[in-house]
Amino acid sequence: MTNLEKYKNAFVEGLEISEEGVENLVFEGIPEWDSVGHMGLVSALEEAFDVMLETDDIIELNSFNKGIEILKKYGVEF
């Protein structure tokens, strides 16, 4: 499984949504990505990539694309 596939899967599992349209997601853009869903997503990302996101990065995680940018800071390659 590629890192992009793992990343998409973390969104699907963390937000409990289907994979359809996941690349266009933004925070609060769907009902599932509220503050509670956000923490589920963070947990799924941390588990998938064996990282511990810093508080600032958790706050800045506001879109699918921003998440990729953040994870690159932790050495994850896409």
C-alpha cells in the first residue's frame, strides 16, 4: 500500500466516510469532519504513519491537501 493510499484510508476510517471525493475535503465541509471527527482523523493519521502530530499541526490540518503538506514535515513521502 502506498503512502497516498494509507493517507486516503486514514480519512475514510477517521471520519467514517466513503473514499469518494476524499481529495476535495475541507474541515467542516462535510458533517463528519467536525471537531470530534477531526480528532478521529488525527488519531487515524498518527496510527497510519507512526507519528505524533504537534498541536499546531493538528490545528492547521484543515484540508486533504494541507494534511499531505503537514505529514511531509514528519518525513512521510507521497
